[in-house]
Amino acid sequence: MRKFIMLVVITTIITLVSPAAFAGGKGGSRGYRSYKGAKAIDGDTFRYKGERYRIQQYNAPEIGQPGSRKATRNLQKKIDSGNYKWKPVTKDAYNRTIVNEQHK
């Protein structure tokens, strides 16, 4: 019960942090930047320089579910193309940075 309460408190604090605190990414227009060189973890999450990023308002099959390999490949193609940029907006309960997607 104590761990659950602690998780709720931490999640609440993270949720209340101003999205502007995460919007200072380098390059691009108004905080959007390319993460070229990142590695897709699954269809909606990627890793870049040791940090995990999840695309906001996008849901792809989890690893092991039907379509997950294709979704992961598609995200990797997006990253590698350089035609997409992402803007950090907040953190989630798993300490991933949530990013908004922008097509160039």
C-alpha cells in the first residue's frame, strides 16, 4: 500500500510539472528537433542518448503483439528519414519524455 501511495504522489508531481520545462530542445522551430540516430524500442517509443521518448497521443502494438514488428520498423524509418521532429512536453509515470510529433 505504501508503494502504491508513493507511486501516486510521484505520478501527480510529474504530471503537474509545467510542459514548458521540457520544451527547450536544441534546433528546429519552437523546441522541435530531430532525433536522428535514435533507436526504436517499439512502435511508439524510442531511445536517444540513454533517454526514452514516447510519442504523445499515439498508440502502437506492444512488443510481442501482432503488428509490433511492423510498427517498430515504421517508427525507425521515420526517425532515420529526418522528415519528422519531436518536441518534449512532459514526463510520464515510467520516466519517459513524452514528445509531440511534427512532420517537416
